[in-house]
Amino acid sequence: MAKIQAIKGFADLFADESRLFTFLEQSARAVFSRYGFTELRTPLMEFTDLFCRSIGTETDVVQKEMYTILDSKGRSMSLRPEATAGVMRAYVENNVGARESVSKFFTTGPMFRHERPQKGRMRQFHQINCECVGPKEPEADAEMIGMLMVFLETVGIKNITLQLNTLGCAECRPSYRTLLHDWLTQLDREVLCDDCKRRMETNPLRVLDCKNPKCQEATQGAPLMMEHSCGECKDHFAVVKKSLEGQNIAFEINHRLVRGLDYYTRTAFEVVSANIGAQGSIAGGGRYDGLVSSIGGASVPGIGFACGMERLVLLLQESENTKLEAPQSDFYVIALDDSCRASAFSVTQDLRREGLSGSMAFETRSIKSAMRQADKSGARFALLIGSTELEANSVMIKNMESGAQEAVLCANAAVFIREGK
Ligand code: HAM
């Protein structure tokens, strides 16, 4: 019969990779809790309308990349392509803003985007995501970016660049958008890629961060948001930069950084690595002062970021410094004949209850093949139970390294192993 395969772009994560994912999650939890973040787990699926209203109907994510189904009542639902929209929906729906003026949420888990899979780009991928809802002050931006950089340093990610831009606000962006649109219409349309021909009308800012070299060359002299932002946006950005400098955080200004989601206002940032190929953006985020109101909440500002876990794992795997050893197994229990299996099983369970880790050979095999398995399991001790041991209520414990063996009462086995005799 034909084998059933995983869906393209959806991966199985076996122990070596899973260990790195767990390491990243645990490190994130430890770092973020120092800044007052608490964990929020939101559903993997939401009404499609949430993503249309927050991420924006003109974005690639909403237009081409969502996994959408209709339920039996004809309601459209989508697997989450990112975490921010769901976190804001939970914030509004649970009226969190009425109880606290600043809310800090940390979320981790799988996201789904129907993109073309390649190294570092999956259809099911995982994010570590943080949101801070409430403060409009620029120090909140600097705190968020600073925390991201501390996290990346903590887990050992090196040789990265923080890129920064300001995207303006509801006051200044519309006139800049018109200015940019008019500037773009003067170009020979044929020099732009098909996506940019469309974006020019729907979201001209996105033309600036097209990765196609021809589009980049054609838009060299385009007017810059930073030069056309209002006084308040300029002041905000100046404080963000100063606060980052105050934390000794190096950054580059990237006038082309626009981000692929429409909810951003003012500060936008990305952390980029040159070491993992084309998909070098390992984290991205920004301020979103109009997002909460766009999904029916009050006018509450916010800022956040997400890291791509698969991309962090690729970097960790390439780094010599991150070798996470598999946890060592303490014991391997072998019943020498079928009459000893029940006793071997209860010894195994008792040792685990005592906090030791190990397994039992379920099949009764020749002692030679059982010992080979004990060796393969990496256990420090093999425990053999035959009829002599059964009668004496004991086990024969063999030190796998030295080869020394000793009969030990079952009741004393845990202490013997723990003391590493
Ligand atoms: P994003 O830039 O779309 O932002 O994604 C954040 C990160 O997720 C990227 O920098 C990348 O590392 C990773 N990522 C995105 N798509 C894929 C993929 N197909 N495969 C593997 N990794 C991927 C957001 O999602 C925003 N919600 C971030 C944010 C939070 N903004 C404010 N708060």
C-alpha cells in the first residue's frame, strides 16, 4: 500500500530538533518573565475576518497564504498565519484593558502560511511572539527591541543586524502614500515586477521592500517616509534610537523596511542574519497603534515582535557552541526469562518513581542481545533479573563503563544507581 506522507512544508521534529525548540522556549520564558511578560495561549484557528481586518486584505499573507475552511454553517475560518491578531482578539474579547493599563503577553506555537517552502521557510512554522499593549511611549519600543536582543544573545545567536525604520502614523502616512504613489506612477511600469505593479495601487509602501533587484534599482530615488513623517513621529523615532543607543544596541536604518503586515505604525524593525541563506529575517516586529481599534476594541496602542523558531534552530545547528546533549539514561532492565518479567517491570517502574530514567527490555532475549541493547540505550547501569535474583528479591547491577557487577536488593537499587557505584 502507498505510504502516506507529511504535507509539503509541514515537518516532523525528532529529538535533536525538539530539544533545540524546547531550549528556545524555556530561554524565552525565563528572559521575558524578567520583563513582566506572562504566557497566553490562543487558538490555532480564528474567524478569517480577524486576519482580514488586522493583517490587511491587500497583504500577501491574507491574499494568498492562509489555510481557510468553511465550517458546516458556511463560516470562514483560517489557521493562524501569525499570533498578533489572535492575541489582540483575546485582549479585546476578555476586556483586559479595563483591568490593566499595560499588558504584556508571550505566545509560542505553530503558525501556518501557504508559502513556497525552502530552507528556513515552512508552511507550518513556529514563532516566539511578544506583545505589549497599552503604552504609546517610545521607551516601550526600546524595551521591546532590547528584550529581543537580550533573548537572542542569551540563546547564543551571533552575527546579526538589527534594522530599524519608521512607518509614520494615521496623520502623516496618507499624504506620504499619495506622494510615493505619484512618484511611482512616473516610472516606466515595465521595470517593476508583477507584484509591484499591483502593490503600487494597493499598498505603494510595499514596493519599497520588494526583494527583486530591478524593483530596488528603479525605486532608488523614491521619497522616504522618514523625511515626510510628522513632528510627533520624528520625535518618537528620535527617542527610540536614543534609548537603544543608551542600551548599547547597534542598529542600522533601513528606509526600505516596510514589513509584510499592514497593521504597523511608527517603529518597524527586523533582525537579520546573513548565515542562513535567502530567508535571513529571524525576527520582526513593530508598533501597531491602530490595531486594537481595527478589530473592535478601544483605541489602545501596542508594540510586539515574533522570532521564527525554525530559523533560530538553523543558526543554532550551525553554531559549534550549541550542542545540547541528550539526557543520559540511568538504567536498562533485563528479565533473563519470562518468569522474571513481572518483577523486572515493577523494578523499572519503582526506579522511575524514584526519579531515575531508563527502560526495560520488553522482549525476553538472549543475554547477549539484551546487553547489546542496554549498551545502545546509553544507560549507565544494566539491571539483570533471573531466577536467582527473583528468589532473593534482588537485581544484578552491572556498571556499563567499568563492567563491575554486584547483586543488590531491589529496595536498595535506586540508592545504588544514584550513588553511581
Ligand atoms: P513576520 O515578519 O511575518 O511578523 O514573522 C516573524 C518571523 O517569523 C519572521 O522574521 C521569520 O523569522 C518567521 N517566519 C515568518 N514566516 C515564516 C515561514 N513561512 N517559515 C519560517 N519562519 C517564518 C509577524 O508574524 C508579526 N506577527 C510579528 C509581530 C508581533 N509584530 C508585532 N507583534
